[in-house]
Amino acid sequence: MKLAAPEHEASYQEMCDLLKRHADKVSAVDLLAIASNMIGKLIALQDQRTMTREKAMKIVVANIEEGNRQVFSELEKTVGSS
């Protein structure tokens, strides 16, 4: 399984900047749909000789869980602060 690494932060930030440029035009639900569609396309573009659908989905699920953990960890740091 492959988790996004700290060295991927710059790419992540660039993707966030792109989303921010369009955030006023689409809802949070729309952004989720767009991102999910992109993930589906990225899975389809994997080398089918080395990446099974099951392996790809394990990577997606693990990274969704890690992303959620990271956000909640950051939010916990702000609880009670002003």
C-alpha cells in the first residue's frame, strides 16, 4: 500500500490552490464529486499489469482515512483557541 508522503505536500498544496480558484463557482458536494471522478480516472489510467482494481481501492481508502486523520488532528489543535 502507498500513502502520500510529506514530500508530496507541494503537489497537494498546488491542487488545493486550483480548487480554491473554483470554490466560489461550485459547492463542496460538487468539489467532492469532481475529485472522486478524477480519482476514478486516475485508477483507470494505472498500469493494469501491475495495479489491480482491489489494490488501487486499498490505496484510495487508506489515503482517505489518512487525510481525514490529518484534518481532524489539525482541528483538535484549534479547539478552545480564538
